[in-house]
Amino acid sequence: MNNELTTQAIMDAIATVEHPEIASTLTELGMVGDIEINNGSEVKLTLRLPTMGVPPQIIDFLLNSIAAAIQPIGITGLSYDVEEMDDAAKQNFFGLAQAGWKL
């Protein structure tokens, strides 16, 4: 386990998580922000969604994917807040979504 977890190490781990329907990572899509490390091995982050109408199953899938990516670097817990992206982030998200839609 890494004794000095940093927000950059966590973002680097999350940067490997690809969106299930778009050929881009969650970080490229601007879906992850505001990372806090608590008690040395617990992470709280903000999951940013393009719309608050994202089904709970998709949110759970994204969070489970993030948890799986950060567990190997020593993270023992994940908590989160959910917020809607601002207009600029939505524009970036939908541009990447249109270019990289897998279905």
C-alpha cells in the first residue's frame, strides 16, 4: 500500500476508467472532480453528470468502476457527491460523446 496517497495518484488511477458507452475515460469526459483523502486511505469525490437524469444503475456502474481502479493503490473506502456539470463541461462531454459513441 502506498503510504502517501495523493490526489494526483488517485486521478491517475481513475484516468484508466473508460465510460461504458463512450470511447473516452471518465477524466477526459470531465466526470470526476473535487477529490479528498480522509483517514489516509478513504476517498471522497464528486461525480459530475451531464444531466441529473442519469439512471441509478449507470451511476452505480461508474462508481464501482472507480472503486475498482483505486483499490489497488490502497484506497479502502469511497464516498461521493453527485452534481450536474456546468455548461462548458456539458459541451465538452457531449462533443466527446458524439465522436466516441460505442453503440
